[in-house]
Amino acid sequence: MIALVPLKSLDDAKSRLGSVLDAQGRHDLALRMLTRVVDACQGAGLEVAIVSSDPMAYIAARELGAVVVDDGGEDLTGSVRRGLAAYPDAPLAVVIAADLPYVTTDDVEALIGAADPVAVAPSPDGRTNAVAARPPAAFAPAYGPDSAARHGGVRVERPGLACDLDTPADLAAFEAACG
């Protein structure tokens, strides 16, 4: 069982927070959230592959006990396709966003448990924060606006899977909750 965590360049991470965090602060925040996502997936018994072409992803992966699948610089849909292609024989794949600050092992386990064959955790704006597919070939990545509806499957509504961190208000709430 594999968890794929797409990750764009850490140098460009969280650019929408540029008004409240400098480049180093955004980089550090992205790594903090990535660590939380990887820990939640590993806690659920998943091997973790970070899907990225960022050289820093290789360093982070090594430190987190994960591997890297090179995404070839593709967009999110292409990146996830490459990740899935790297694990064609996996019995289950979880694809999960790297910026879920509240995700827990219980959240990942609930997503896995609902995968029959596909379970989707939507973001509040209708995009896709996480997917579990059993088998992975049951999932056809098509990210973007309203992607959660396109991806189909059982909807999994859990705060840890729904809440991402993109705006200054999201950051303020995260810092208040988690310090």
C-alpha cells in the first residue's frame, strides 16, 4: 500500500502567503505540513512516496523515511499519473495533498476504509485533497476546479482531510490551534 504526496517546489510553496511569510517562512511551513502528512500516512501503515521534481524533496524524503518519484515537472494531474504508474501492482494507493495541517492517522485510515473502489476527500471549494483507490487503477486523476465530483467515489468528510492551508486566515487559525 502506497501513499503518494505530490509536492511542488518548496521554494515556491505557499506563495499566496507571501504577504505574511517570507520565503524561508513559507518553506518551513511547507515542510512542517509535509511532515504531518507523511507521519499520518506512515501511522496508517502506508509506504510514502513524495512525487516531486524539487531537489529539496529528496532531502525531505530521506529525513522522513519516504522515497521520491520524479514528477517530470508536470502539473498536478500529470504528477499523480506518474506516481500511480510507479506503483502499478500496489493493492491500494492514497493520493494526499502535502498541505493538510490537521490530518491525522485516523483520517487516513477512514479514507482507506471507505475505498470501495474509490474514496475522495474534497476541499471546501470542491477540489480534491485526498483520494484512496483500491486498486490504484480505479482512480483517473483529473485535478482542478470541481475535481472531487469528477473523481467520484465515496465522499469522506473529515476536518483533517478537508482543511488545507492557503490563505493568511488559514495560517492564523493553524497557528492559534497548533502554535
